[in-house]
Amino acid sequence: MHKGKIAAALAAVDLVKPDSVLGVGSGSTVEVFIQQLAKAGIRLEGAVASSEATAAVLTKNGFDVLDLNMTGSLDLYIDGADEVNPNLQLIKGGGGALTREKIVAAASNQFVCIVDDSKLVDVLGEFPLPVEVIPMARSYVAREILTLGADPEFREAPRTDNGNQILDCVGLHIDDPIELETIINNIAGVVTVGLFAERPADQLLIGYTDGRVEERSAEG
Ligand code: 5RP
């Protein structure tokens, strides 16, 4: 485990208000965050999970998992990322949870992203961009993505929590993340693209191997 992930996860624990309803993302950094939250003895009214895997970790650590349909808007969402650019726009979905992550982020007033410093890039796209697709549309969407200059690779993995499949798009250099997010989301059969550009993170906590944590906000 990258020590920076642990440092960023620990810093995020300080942002959580006891007895609140928290949005919780997916991945190894978030898993550490949940464990540290439990260790700190912070109790929640409940948490909305962005994946079945996260729901299981929350339950194991003693937190109640709530249905987003029952909670209304959330004050705070904590999640990791696969790449982050200087505008706090993200590539997410390495773990396949991009659609639910985007939903919980959209329903939250504040999105705090926790990463180690290896996730920082100037331009998004070196990490293959995940696209969740309806299974019958997989080949059609792949052909459309080829026209955008990317190489779509079918992810050999179990279906997503939503019963869909993922194409990982290799070879992109994303100069205009909002435009590309819109273009890919408009392809018939695409459920979600793992670009979080229209709704970037509001705050970024970057953990370094020496335990230091740097904070950046959308305002700069
Ligand atoms: C899952 C995600 C994760 O946030 C992303 O993959 C980062 O994971 P990790 O914290 O394990 O590096 O988007 O769909």
C-alpha cells in the first residue's frame, strides 16, 4: 500500500462530522479511510456507498449503509481517483464503480478526493479511460470510441454492480475533459464515462510517502 494513500485517508477523517450522513466512494484508499474512521471512533447516522464492495466494508466496520433515495442531498462525499489534473478533474472507474460514484458525487454538496501523489497529471488520459456500457451496445460503442482516436479494450471482469460491462479507452490525451465527457456520454449505449470534469472534485487531499498531506481546492 502506497503510504500516501494512508496519509490522505487519515486527513479525510478530520473532515467528517459525527452523526452525519456521508457519501463514500470505492477503492483501496477509501477502504483505508473507512477503517480509520472506525478506528477514530467517529459514528455516523449512516453512509451512502458507491459500490457493493464499499457497502460490505462499511458494514464490516460497523456503519449503517443507507439508500440514496432515502437520504436527500449529502453534505460530503469522500472518494479516490485514478488520475487528477490541476483543475481537480478526474479519471475514475479503475475499480469499475464509476456510475454509482458519479451519482453520489452529483448528489453531494462537497466532493473531497483522496489520492497519493502518483495520481497527479498535467493532462488526463494516460490512465485508460473507463466507459460503462450496456452489454448489447458494447461493439457499437467501441466503434464510436475508435473514431475519437482511442483504442477501446474490453475489460475481462465480472459485470459492474449495475449489470453492465466496461471498455477501457487507451491512448487518449484529454485536452478538453468537459467536451470529451459530453461526447462520450452522448453515445447510445454508454451508461457513464469515468471522466469527472463537468463536476470535478471540490477539494483534493494528496498524500506523500513521507506522510505529508497537501490540500488543493477548486478555487486554486
Ligand atoms: C473505483 C475508483 C477508485 O476511486 C480509483 O480506482 C482509485 O482507487 P485506489 O484508491 O485503489 O487507487 O474510481 O471505481
